[in-house]
Amino acid sequence: MQTTELISQALMKGRAAEVKQLVEKGVGREYPGRKNPERGLLSGMSIIGDKFKKNEVYVPEVLIAARAMKAGMKC
């Protein structure tokens, strides 16, 4: 599985520490710059947004995912 997919899945589960670790790995080794790790972050939040619109997740889950995204953006 690609790092972007792993980032997206970890973000949707709200695993901030894992997201941060995966983004650091992606930025440091696999990709020049931040382009692909950021795609994973944006993809995960997009899926969470779609699920929120369909009432499949609620505000707490969205906030947890947003916290995980914030951890990934700090890298």
C-alpha cells in the first residue's frame, strides 16, 4: 500500500501520531517536497467530509480526523 493511502486511512481513524510519522516518512524519503503526503491528508479529509454529509460520521469524528490532519501538516 502506498504511503498516501496509509496516511488517508490513519487520518480517517484519527490516529494523529501515526499520521505524523507517515508524513515525515513520506516527506523525508519517498517524495521530494510535500505534494504526495498532502494528497493523503486531503483525500482522508475529503472522505470524512463525504461521510459527514451522508450522516455516516458525526462532528466528534470529524474533529478527531481534523486533529490528525493538523498533526500531519506540522511536519
